[in-house]
Amino acid sequence: MAAAAAALEALWKAPFWERFNEATRRFNCVVELLASALPHLTSPMLAGDAVAARARIQLAQDKLRAASSYVASVLSFIGEAEILALRGGSTNPARPRHMIHQLGDQNLEEQNGLAWLRIVRMAAKETYAGVHWCLSHLCAVLVLLDHPGIPDVGVLIEAERLAAVSDLEAAIWNATPPSHS
């Protein structure tokens, strides 16, 4: 009987930890992608040099979109890990557990892993929102660059660029969850 229980645990624990590790790896990549977008946005963008500004925005947008895709995959891996643990940790997979603590003391490592993944999920959602706000501000800059005759367009461009930088810095901060021990 113990051998059967161990075999059942192996069916969900290994895939759980695979999802856990992949979510962690990808979320670490998000920080790198976001940080690599920041230098493209830190200096002012001039309406008189729209070509250079557009090129910098394009470079930043490419990194931001890649980071957004990674965040989406992180959320997916977290969801898969949670389903594996709550179903696999149940005595009857057709009736999954609903709470982490219901997994029992024999699954303490997985309970801790799930708790940490829930922290990562919150951070990923905040990161995702920050990335999309940043992208919205960059789109506003692109629109403004198309209208150099608007009074004080340079001031408006600078305000949108600074807002984009602020949202990007917040996303970077959110993408740096506490380390898992």
C-alpha cells in the first residue's frame, strides 16, 4: 500500500516541481528583459528627432512585449503547479483540495512551494499591469511625435516618457519577489 501511495505522489510531485522551477526561471528572465528596456527610455525624446525617438521606443517595446509574454507564461505555470498540487495531494484527485494547508504535513515542501508561487503570482500580476501602462505611455509618445505642431508637444512627450519610465521602474521592482528559501 505504501508503494502505491509513493507511486501516486511521484505522478504529481515531479511535474509540480518542474512547473515551479520553470515559473521561477521565466520570472527571473522578466526582470532582465525589463531592465534591458529601461536604458532606451531614460533620456529625453525630442519631437525634432522623431526618427531616433521612434527607434528607441521600438527597441523598448520589443523588450516589454517579450517580458509581457514571459509574465503570461509564468502565470500559466503557476496555475498548472497549483492544480497539480491540489489534485495530486488529495486522496481522491476527482475531489481536489481547496487550500494549501489541506495537503498535509507529508507535503510540507509543496505547501511552501505553493505559498511562494502565490507571492510570485501577485508580483507577476502587478508586473504585467506596469508593463502595459508603460506600453500605453509609449504609444502616446508615438502619437505625439506624429503631431509636432501641437503647442508644447515636447512637454507632453516628456511627461509621457517620464510616466513610462516610472511604470517600468515599478514593474521591475514588482518583478523582483523575495527569494525562495
